[in-house]
Amino acid sequence: MLFPLWQELQQLTHLLTDRFGCDPEEITMAASLDDLNITDDERYDLAMLLWEMYIPAALPDEWPLFETVEDLVGFIEDQMG
């Protein structure tokens, strides 16, 4: 299970650096989105992006609340079953 986790973290690192300008050296499982300077609006955009990437057929009634990179990885793992 470690290998898929690493792959998901790498995908998120690329997304967070390319889309939101985060420093890749600061992106760890324990990093909070506050630590990465991700604003509330950007969190919404991030939730939408992840939803479109992993569950394109349905929109949620409520958007997931992401606080850490670990939350993001957990969301992806849940969707990939």
C-alpha cells in the first residue's frame, strides 16, 4: 500500500505546485493547507478539481473539508477503492 500512497502524494505535489504555487519541499503528509498558504477559495477550487478527477459523474451535496495533505490523499484513496 505504500507505493500507491507515494504515487498519490506525487500527483498532489504536482497539482499543488502547478496550480497553487506551493513549494514542493513543504508538501508532506503532515502539512496543513494553511502551512501551504492555500486560501479558502483555493480549497474550494482544489475540492472541485479532485472531484472532477476522481468522481466525474456526480457532484457532491457537500464539498469535503480538507485541512491537510493527508486529508487529500485519503480522499483519493477512498475514491480509488
